[in-house]
Amino acid sequence: MKLYAELADWYPLLTPLQDYVEESADYIAALRGALGDAPFRLLELGAGAGHNAHYLAPLTRELALVDLSPEMLKLCAETCPSASLHLGDMRTVRLGREFDAVFIHDAICYMLSEDDLRATFETARAHLRPGGVLLIAPDYVTETFEPTEEVGGNDGEGRALRYLGWVWQRPDEPNCYVVDYVIATRVGDATPVVHQDRHIEGVFPRETWRRLLHAVGFTLEALPRANPDDDRPLDLFLARLVG
Ligand SMILES: C[S@@+](CC[C@H](N)C(=O)[O-])C[C@H]1O[C@@H](n2cnc3c(N)ncnc32)[C@H](O)[C@@H]1O
């Protein structure tokens, strides 16, 4: 995906750090509720630019970030200077270390099959102490998915970005959807360069989440969360590893 490779340097203009203040407050509340007030050890899988992790870092005594993209991990080095950074796939990575919590934000949407989801839950289990928690915030579950479009972008120093994210679904593929990005980047007053990037993302019913989490050894609480962009409730899965 171009957005996480050759366009990664532009990512902070597509979705800036300060946009995550409100959203990360939901994750802080969920993690504090599950683990209490003491600093904890946190692993994020698919950490992207580390934007959520930046706001979660003060809660932690150890923070590890995993991503498939070296370019995105470079951004994490700036947003989360105290974190350890690891190149890896959330389905297979094994750090050989134990954490109190594993967090996965929108990167979970790149899991396209039940096997992918299950493998990711197994990665979480492999890194959690008994009684540790897995917090996952997918963009959609099947029950909340609807075709839509996002338009946005920001101005930076001497450069600017605008984008359209066009979200749609093929009728014969209920467990995935397409996000077609059209991204215009402008340096100085030059004519913008237009990039296209198609992302295929997974979406599953709540019952599938529940079944797979239980199969891997978690007990599940599903919490509603408020989307900062609209009033539609989104799902936030908080699962505890059976001790
Ligand atoms: C939308 S970004 C995440 C942004 C992040 N929520 C933040 O706060 O900055 C999605 C990230 O998922 C990563 N990703 C996609 N598939 C992955 C996989 N199988 N394992 C690990 N990371 C993955 C991409 O490289 C990308 O950096």
C-alpha cells in the first residue's frame, strides 16, 4: 500500500497527531478500567505512525510497537521516542516478551479472513500475561458497515495534502470492503501530484469476533465507543486472557 510506503512521509498531513486526542481518551479509559492506575507494559500491533501510542505512552512502563512497514516505524520513532520498534506482521510476530495489554487500532482492518483474525489473536495471547487484556478498535463490524466517503487533508510547512477515501463493498464479498484513496500532494506552489491507492479491508460480524476470541482463550466484553467524527457508535472489543 503506497500510503504506508512511498507516501508514508505524507501520512501526518492525512491524519495528524492532534486528531487522536479525543479518540485515544476512549482507549485510555478502557485500559485504565481493565488494568487500574499503575503503569503497565503495552504492545501495539499495526502501530502505523504511532499516533494513538503517543497518547498511550504516559500510561506505560514499557511500550513496544510493531508494524509491517519500515517507513511507518520511522514515523513512530518521532511520535514515540521511548518505545521499542519492531518490524513484523501481527499474525506471526513473536517478540519473546510478556505484556499486560495488547492494543490494535484500525490496522486490524487489514485482516481479511477468519484465519487472519485468529492468527492475530494468537499473537496477542503469546505476548500477554495470564489476566492481561487485548483491546481492539476496528473501523467497522458487519453490523455497522456502510458505504461512505471521507474527505480531508492538511497544510504542512511548504507542502499540503488533500484526499478522498471512497469506501464501498462488492455485493458478493460480505467479509471485505474497498477503500479507494485519491490523494493529492502539493509542494510549494507546484501543480499537485495525484496518487491512487486501493486498500482491501476486512469486516466481520460481532458473533465471529466473539467466537474466535473465545476459541483462542479470551473472555470478551464489547464496549461501545463514540466516533469523534459522528454520532455512530463503533465497537471496541476488550478481551481478557483467561488466567
Ligand atoms: C491506518 S495505519 C495505523 C495508524 C495507527 N492507528 C496510528 O495511531 O497511527 C495502519 C497500519 O497497519 C499496518 N499493517 C497492515 N497490515 C499489517 C500486518 N499484517 N501486521 C502489522 N502491521 C500491519 C500498516 O503498515 C499501517 O502502518
